[in-house]
Amino acid sequence: MAAVVLLSCQLQAHPADISRLRVKLERQRVELRFTFNLLVLSRFYPGIDRNQDGRVDAEELKAAREGIARYLNRQVQMKVNGGKAELGGIKAVEAMWPSVEGVIPAVQAADYPARHVEILFVRQDIPLLADLWLGFDIWREAGPLGSVEAVYEQGDLCTQVPFSLGEPDYLYDTGFAVEGVFQEPAPPSAPVMLAESLPVDWKLYAAGALIAFVLLPLLLFLSSRPKKP
């Protein structure tokens, strides 16, 4: 299991050859935001340079979207609440290098290690997120010395988890499933007894009391009155 270090969300920059992952956890939603450089992505999906001209432009990056999604869904395993789940479809693929007059310039192969791409997956069909397990099997392509520096964000808490060949998986427990145990129970409200909600025995007692204290004395009074001659 990967080592865990609690830290501020303000993380220092990583070297270009280290991949990154931001995991945002909510009660019914998981957001996975990967950051890989073009060198690593070209190993994940060799067809990223479609025309084999030794560079990647914006159109080629857009065309590689589904190929990258297939690779990550296959090589990054995920379990939600102990059950196998997929990362799903990619919500966004964004080049992280500056555009020139609104146009993203092509990147030469020599610059692949220094140019990063952000890839977003979102799952929001979870009844209640109790725990999340991730396992990476990307090391043949990323290299035995590669790593993924992940940050799990849950509210104000940030947890750093490094993934590597030696520590490829991690189980994160959100605590959402047991949070009700630590809450003060609400004081019971006083019951309101309506006639309709009284038990049958109480209704019988009420009827008997009515006969004993009202109707019976009235009958005795009427029967004791003198009759007219």
C-alpha cells in the first residue's frame, strides 16, 4: 500500500518526467484529473502522431482522445465501494502549453517531455462513495522508474499518495458511510395522541367511563321521578 502524507493543497511543482493525478472526492461524485507529458502519452497511445512527422498538433491530440481513454480504462483499474468500475469516458483533454494568438502550436518530439496534457474523467452515478481503490498497470510504458504523484481532495483535506511499480495501488476510505455514527441523535419529539391513534383498549375504557359517569346516573334519575296519576 502506498505511503500517505497529509499536506496543504499547495503542492510544489514536480519534474517533467513525473505524472500527476488529482482525485476529487464527494459523496456521490469522483473526479480524476490526470496530467501526463507527451512523451508518456505517446507510449500509452503510439498513434498520437497520426502522420508520423515527429510532432503533435492540436488536431492530432483531439483525434487521440478515445485511444487514450481506452488505454487508461484498461490499465488504470478502479473499484468503488469494493465493486469494479470504469473510469468512464474522457470529459476533457487539454494541452497545458501556451497558445499563440489563440492557436495551440505543434510540439516537436524533442519537446515531448516538457509539454503536458490534462485528461479529465468524472463519475457522478455513485449512490454513496464509501471507498475508492485505484491500481496502476502503466509501468511497462511509463518505465520502471516512473511514478504518478496523486493528491486526494476531500473537502479541506488533501492527502498525497505516490503510485509506482513498487506501490501500484491504494484504497481510500472517505468515511461517508459511517459519518452518521458520530452525529448527536435528535431528541425524540413528544407523541401527539389523537383519537384515531388510541389503542382499542383505551377506546373501550373511554366508552365505559361515559356509560358509568354520565348515562347511568341519567337513567337512574329518570327512573326515580314520580309518575303522574
